Amino acid sequence: MATSERQVALVVGASRGIGRQVAVGLAREGYKVVVAAKSTSDAAKVHPFPPDPNSARSTISTVAREIQEAGGEATAIAVDTRDYASILRMVEQTVLKYGRLDVLIYNSGAIWWASVENTPMKRFQLMQRVNVEGLYGTIQAALPQFKGNGWKGRVIVVSPPIYSRFFRGKTAYAMGKVGMSVLTKGLAMDWEREGKNDMAITSIWPATAIQSAATKDLDRENAGDLRKPTIYSDAILAMLHAPASEVNGCLELDEDFLRKKGIVDFEKYNIVPGAIPRRIMPAEFPDLTVKEQADEGRRMDSAKARM
């Protein structure tokens, strides 16, 4: 999508790490950026500045200040993605500030990798509320704004391709994350069926581990297996520049998508120069379509049935 019109991007989960880098990358491309998450602070009192982007000192307040001091335009808006009223306020404040919403990126997430036996109910519920329910609520809140744009916009979701190995050892987490990918597939089908050809929703996931607050142990033990978060923001920007029909409903990996766009040298993304980071994702994924894909049978619409 061209950014000469100063489009507005809302990045949910942008206080640190990958989310922060995505917000910074969008601002450098000319987007007006709303930086959203729970954590706030008095950015004027943070010294030295900017803080470590993977530390708790990095908040939506410091990210917005960082963008502004680099010449970009950004606003920090606090949100609790477990609370739909908070989500609605976030979208409302975004539109009040900038008058529109063109791009929604959902990076917010809760993580707990353990067996079902070792995943307490409260931890399971937290992941479902932040991950799949938070995404669903954010999209619901954003849809009227996309409608107001004449159904022109993009949604990027941080969720994985769907494949069996992903469930292993983290079933509760995978239930939510795969649910997010199902939403990507299903909403893309809705838009395609309804002729909303200028809308696209795409999922993105890392092909190799990316340096963040979640990789501190790996930072110390084997930094050669890590890539910089700029690979993620660059892949998202490439998705936004691609035609809607090319990315709608796709479950992509950052590195693989950049390769599709002609990138062959990934050295600049390495934490350790000359390293070859270990790929953590499969080289190929199962095809989710079936031969009867186009056969909807007698389609039921509960919304119309209740009218």
C-alpha cells in the first residue's frame, strides 16, 4: 500500500521487542502510527534514552517518543486486549486523533509453553483472552473504520502456519495461536466472497528465532541463532506493499515472504555477523484446501436467520 497519503497504522502490542520495531519501521515508511499496549510510563523521565527495547523500561510511551524524536508521527494509546470496552476506546481514540484507520497489526500475545497437565486453567484463560479473543475483538472494533474507508485496508496478525508439530509441548498456547490463523483464513474468505477486493488479512510468523525479551537465555547461550526484529518489520512492510489479492488469507513466514520478494542476502538481519541462524519452522507446510473447496452446500447464515 502506498504511504504517500500518510496512512494510519495501529500496532497492538507495540511496547517492546518485535512490536516496537514494527511501529518504528512503519513510522520510517511515513505512516502515522498508534502505539498500543498496556504498559505506559513518563517517557520524559527515561534516561538514558531510548531504553533497551527488550526491557520493561520500554513502553508505548517511550516508543512513541522515540518515533517522534526521529521525525515521525506517533501516539501512544493504552489498551487491555482482555477488555472489549478498552479495545473499542483504543480504536475510537485512534480515529479521533487521525481521522482514519488504514492498517491494523495485532502483535499482542500471552505465552506459556507447557504440557496440558502443567498449564493451569487461569493461564489457559489468559492466553485465550489476549491471543484469540483479543484479536477477534480488535478486528470487530476496526471493521466499521475499514467500511468507512470504502473497504480499503490491511490487517496483519502475528500467528503461525497450521501444522501438527506446532501443537507439541504447548497445546494450550497453540489452541489460541492456531485459532488466530483460522480467523485469518476465514475473514479472508468472507472478504473474497463479498467482493471486498481492497481488503487483505495476512498472518506472519518468524522462520528463525528473533531477538526479544523472550530470547534472553538464547541471547547469552547462542546468539548466532537469532535474527534482528528488523526482518519482521521489513516483511510486514513488504506485505503492505503487495497487492491485496496476493496476501489475503496467507499464513506467511517472515524470511520466506522476503525471499518471494527477491531478497537473497539476510546477513544484515543476523545478530552475529556471518552466522547461519537455525531455522525453527518447517520448510514446507500442509495444504489446508480440499477438492470440494468451492462447494458450500446449503450455506447457513445465523445473522440473517435471527432477523
